[in-house]
Amino acid sequence: MSITDDSRKLKVLADCLRIIADLTDSAEPLHQAQLLIEVAMAAQRLEPEASGDEVFDNRVNIGDLADTLGISSSASSRNVAALGDWHRKQRPGYRLVTTKLHPDDRRRKAVVLTRKGETVINQLLEKF
């Protein structure tokens, strides 16, 4: 299953969530939703024939997500973990994203959708 190719819908949804996040006191769940959408948008920018470093360079990383969402890199990392395999509150994560280490630079970690994450994004897009 691949992500529905409709960047405009993802952009509209991300913008809506940013507006809501600015109005709430507890933004962590909204940051997680925004993060998931940003990862999906990055996946759409990836060229199908890309390979090697080009694939890695076109994926979003934890620092990029922090900058885009206006949160700290530690908050971005916590939200990636919660959307990934393990939540910091000692419970399983949502398994919507996973991280990939760069083969030559272990400090660089790309965030990508899992199949479950792709399914959730497609379900969201069907609402439009």
C-alpha cells in the first residue's frame, strides 16, 4: 500500500492542526499528529527512483521535525518515540513511524512511516 498522492490535502491538514495546537494547553498529542503528517509529506517528496544517500537526504529527520513544528529537538524525539515502538511512559508506542540510521553517520536518523502509518494517513486523506 502506498500513500495517496495528494500533498495539498496533507498540507491543509497540517495547517489545521497547527492552528489547533496554538489554542490548547496540552499540545503533545497534537504535536504527534503534526509530526505524523510531516513525515507523510516528506515521503511524498521522495522520488521513486531515488537510491543511496539521495533517499536518506530527502527524508525528514528529528531536527527537521522540531524546526517545522516549533518544538525542541528533545520534544520531537519524544514524539517520534511515542509514534514509534516505545513510549517514554513505559508503554508500547503506536508503531506509526520508525527511524533509520544513516549508514555513514549514526548521528543522522531519518523518520519514516511504517505500513500502519501509511494506512492511518490514507484513512485521514479519505476524509477530504
